[in-house]
Amino acid sequence: MSAPSPQSIDALLPLQPATFHILVALADDDRHGYAIIQDVAARTNGAIKLSPARCIAPSSGCSNRV
């Protein structure tokens, strides 16, 4: 597999806040679903409330909540 081009990476940035916080939640431990939702809520003092659909498909935009 070849490395992605810088242009294709730049197209993904900046990350949406929900996507960023999901990645941060996964960076220090294996988590899934509800554990991700709890971690993001705790890290952001409740400012970001993920829906279960957002954790399943963070980039699909299927959730109207952050």
C-alpha cells in the first residue's frame, strides 16, 4: 500500500470536533460505543455529547448532534 499524498491528507483537515474527540478517546485505550461517549463527555465536561450513531460512523454526518 502506498503512502497517501499530502493533498489527500489535507482534504481531511481540519477534523470535525466529534471526530477529533473520538480519536483522542481511542488514543489511550481500546474503547467502543458507550465507553467512547462517556470518555468524550468527561474530557469535554459535557460540552460534546455524542450520539450512538456518531460513534458508529463518525464521518458519515448521520448525526445532527456534535
